[in-house]
Amino acid sequence: MVLTMFYSFAGLGIAIVNDFKSVEGDKALGLDSLPVAFGIDTAKWICVGMIDVFQLLVAGILAYVGELPYAAAICGLVAPQIYFQQKFFLKDPVKNDVKYQASAQPFLVLGILVTGLAVGHHGPL
């Protein structure tokens, strides 16, 4: 249950990426999306923080229960996401949101698969 919740929070970070392309429209309509409410610079760090921290928490839980190879795999899958965050998203989240998602999101999805394999190997946590 906790692993699902953590990936839900990471997924929320991914969903926030979509809010950056509509900042001007959100402002005009009075919608308080995260980038509007906190500003683009703060919101981009909240976004990548949620994506990275919650995946690393999943890796920590898997390591704690002895599933070290799976935890290491998840850490390995977070590394390219951080690279693409630096290369695309953090430089300009409005311009590079699609490039970032196309580059980084497959690694998050693979992490979900690895987590499922870990739970299948370990049994209920």
C-alpha cells in the first residue's frame, strides 16, 4: 500500500509537468495551478522533488526488506531521470516539458515494473 502511495505521489509530480505549458491560460482564468500559485521556478523544484524523492523512498523500503538488487535497479532508473531533469526540465519547464517527459518518463514506468517484480519476489510487504 505504501509503495503504491509513493508512486502515486511521484505520478503527481509527472502530472504537474503538464501544468507548465498552460501557465498563461491558468493565470488568465484565475486557476491556481502549482506553477501559478508558487511561480515557475519554485514549482519546477517541487515537481522534480516529488518525482525523485518518492522513487528513492521506494528504493529505500525495498532495501530495508532485503530486496537490494531491486532497490539498486530503481536507483539506477532514477539517475537518468535526474539527468533529463537537468538537461531539459529545469532549464526551461515551459519549453521543454514534452522533451523531458518523452525522455524521462519511461524510466519511471520501468521503476514501477521493477517494484512490482520486487514485491512478487518478496511477497507482501
